[in-house]
Amino acid sequence: MKALIVDDEPLARRELRRLLTAHPSIQIVGEAGDIDEAQERIQSLSPGLVFLDIQMPGGTGFELLAQLAWVPRIIFTTAYDRYAVKAFDVNALDYLLKPIEPERLAAALAKLHAMPPASRRETQEDSPLEQLFVRDGPRCWFIPLREVSVFSAEGNYVRLQWGRERPLLGRSLAALESKLDPQRFFRANRQQIINLEAISNIDLGLGGQLHAQLNDGSEIRISRRQARQFRQRTTV
Amino acid sequence: MTHSRPAVATRVAYWTLQLAGWGLYFWAQASGEVIFADVPWSKSAALWGGFCAGGFGLTHLLSRTIKHRRWFSLPPRALIIRMLIAIALLASTLDLITVVLSLVIYQSPVAAIIGAFYRKLPLSGQLINQFVNSFVVTLIWVGLYLGLVAQRHRYEEQLQKAELAQLLHAAELRLLKAQLNPHFLFNALNGVRALIPEEPSRAQDAVTQLSRTLRYTLASSEDELVSLARELEMVNDYLSLEGLRLGNRLTIVRDIASEATQARVPVMLIQTLIENAIKHGIAEIKQGGTLRIEAQVLGAELIVRITNPRPTNAAVADSQGTGLKNSAERLRLLFGNRASLRLDLSREGQATAEVHLPA
């Protein structure tokens, strides 16, 4: 698996490189010292795995993830950041504490190999987004997009309706829409995009509108303009 | 309104004592009067019922007054004077109640039981003893009340002391953690681990520097003064370790006047400012920058100036604010207004911390 090391400290990168020599299945394809470099390398090298430091000059590892169009597998590395570590523990994200223990690294990599490999499709620029990294206050998640039922615009941000969670994403609805799978997601009105697979029932509304009942109990209005398209899409 | 457990317990104790005390006193006096003065129950019960009801109400009124007017936060003299006046008023009122009720019930100013007990005394002597009776009852009530309140205060004080000790411990622990600077510590250890296989002698130096830094930090106390030369040794060890981490992103320029090196400075003060300059300045900038440390003696003053670049769009971090505030507070406690600490952020992309100390 191709891996990228992101850390602002040259010595820390050197140490991780050395530790990874014990794991020939991991092929280090590059390094980055800040998040701009990292973003560029992730796009050009499309690694399947990124070792990501949190505290870096110019922006944190979390900020990098929030900017990425698609997110490879992530193993966080940090020396001491009790807030981040708490977030990792709460959300079962993989992390290594520096100095990294070889056993912990082996365990993290074993866990990685046990997971299904990231699909090839994911690594292509123009393919639709499959998962999103979202950080809202002290909490953070990798959210599989097919589990999100509604995206609602809130100013320049987007509120996700994901199970019982309502995290806020730092992008605009329009920017997100271009990245979503058009087969699965549908623009219901000016404010909202819905997941077609989350719809349980459709009711007729006034003036040609539709009301979509979702599995999670919420009801979304499909505007008159979009309702026509919706009928074309769904009545095959 | 919520009450703490001891407050509820004290209230229950108060009402129990109040009811039981006056009830028992009523029983003793009323039955005594029937036996010794040979009067009907109805008369003695009316007299002592009235007395005890009056006593119950008046003493309760006194306890409310003590509480609301906060008598227990008064100085002892003021408390004693108020207490004596209250005792005199209470005893007189109780005596007046006895006289009036006795006049109505027995057509004599003296209660039947007093008359029976002190029948050999003239009426004036009986009246005096009747007053003494009210006075003693009042004194017993005040004594019990003060005892109960004192006990409660002692209990609360102990509780507060325990709480305070706990807070103090927590604060000490926080301070220690901040002094040890765990982020720096673990990053330095990680750097040492990387150096061991390839540059063992640099790794050895780093371990020495790290242990010296730790020892200096752990040995220092708030009010200790050291020579600037000693403090700068620590700063140099620390900067070498940060150099490992930051590589060529960190450049250091020192301009230390020789007469400044023997000046006394609060231990860890300069170190704290240097840490701030790295943590919130150079470490936050991708290409790094130059840390400038200057010290000079001007007249009777030592001036230490630390200049570093800082990210242009960043606000002053909270931790930086509290760190500086703590340092400034420490200087104020040690030197009053003869020392000062100022952080100058007026120039875009640059921070200058300046300390003035009596040389």
C-alpha cells in the first residue's frame, strides 16, 4: 500500500520511515511538512494511507482533512494533544502517540490490512465522494456519505443529518453538490439535498410540490421545479 | 432554594430541640404547679402553656434575627453586646408574660408554683425569683443555640478547608504539567529516538540537555532568583532541543551584554517567554524565522528583550495570554512596580516581549 508521511519535523518523519522498514507492505511514496504540501502530494500521488500529524505550522491535520476532496485511510500521529486524543478515543479513529511504539504501529497496520481495501474508484479525481471527514467542535468523524440522509445549507456551511448526529461541515452546499454521487443524491429544494435511498414515502403537496418522508422520520419538501425532475428520475 | 446536607441536619436538630425543650419545660412547670400549689390542671396549663408558647415564639424570633442580621459575622464584642441585650429583653418579656397571666388566672403577680416554693419569702423576693426563673430559661436557650451553631460552623469550616486543599492540589498539578511542557517533552524524546541509530553522539547530547532542562524545571520554585547567566544556560539547552525538532527553521541571534549576565532574574521567567516565542511564533510559521534574545543593563535596570516572528493572521492564543498574565503577576508579587513585562504585538508579523527588572 502506498503511504504518505505528513509531519512538520524532519526527525519525526525520519523516525517513522525507519519504523516502517519493518513493514514491507507499506511503500512510502512521499513526505510533506505542512498541509498545503500534503494536499498537493495526496492529489498527485494518491496514497492509500496517510500518517498525519495534528500540530503543524500553517494549519492542523484536521484542517487538511476538511479540505480534501477525497480522504485516504488516515493514521493520526501526535506527541501530546489531549483534546485530539480524546476525540480519537471517542470516535475510534486510529492514532499513534510519539515516540511511536513499534508494537502499536504493527497493530494499527494489522487493523488496516483487515479492512476492505479502498476502492480504486475512490482514488480518481472526478469520481464521486464516498466519505467525508467532519470536525465539529471537539468531535470528529469519518462519515460514509451513503449513510447521510439530508444535507441542509446553513449560511455558507452544510448541516449533515447522519443517524442521530447533526455535524456541521465547513463547505457550501453548492461546492458539496458537485462532489456527490448524482445517482444517490437529489437536490430537493434550494436549501437541501436528500439521499434517495433514505426516502420511505412520497406524499403529494400543494401546487405540484412533493413531500418526502425519510427513514429517520424527517420530512423534506421537494420544490415544484425539482418535483418534475424527481418524477422523471424515479418513475422508470 | 437548595440546602446542603449539614444545613438540613442543623435545621432538624433546631426544631427538635425547640419543640422538645419547650414541651418538657411546660410539662415540668404545669405538673409541678398542680402538685405543689394544689391548683386545677386547667389553670396551670393555661399559665405555663402561655409562657412556653411565648418563649417558643420569642426565641424563634431571636434565632431568625441572628441569622438574617448575620450576628455571627460580627466582631466578638458587638456579638456579646447584642446577645446580652437580647437576653435581657427576652427574660423581661417572659417575666412580664408570667406576671400578666398570673394576675388574670390567680389574681396575683406571682405564679402559683413560685408562690408555693418560696412561700417563706415576701412578695418582692418571690417576684425576684420569678424573674430569675425566666432569666435562667433564656440563658439555657441561648447557650444551647450558640453550641449548635458553633458546631455547625466548625463542620463547615472543615469542609471548606478540605475543599480548598483539593483545589490547591489540582492547581499545583496543572502548574507542574504546564512547566513540564508535555508537547515539547514527547517531541524531544521522539527526536532522540530518531537520532540514536544514525547520530548517536547527537542523541547523547540531546539526552543530557533534556535531563538538565527537566532538572532545572523541577528544582525551581516560584520565588527563586537566579543569575541571568544560569537562566540562559537553561534557555540554551531548551533551544538546542527545539533546534532538533525545527531543524533549519530556527535561527537564534543572541546579544547579551556582559554586565547583564550577573543580574538576578526570577527562575524560569525568561524560559517561559522563550517557550512562548517558539510555540506561538516560530513553530507556527512554515519557513521558521529568527529568534532574537537581547539583554542589557541601563542605569539600575536589567532589560531583556525577546523578538520573534509570528503568523500574521493569528490572534493571541489563550494559553499565551494566561502564561504572560501569570508571569506578570509573579513579577508584581516579587518586585511590586519596580519590574514590568510587556508584549508588543503592534508590528504585523512580529512579537516583542520586554522585561524590566531591578538590576
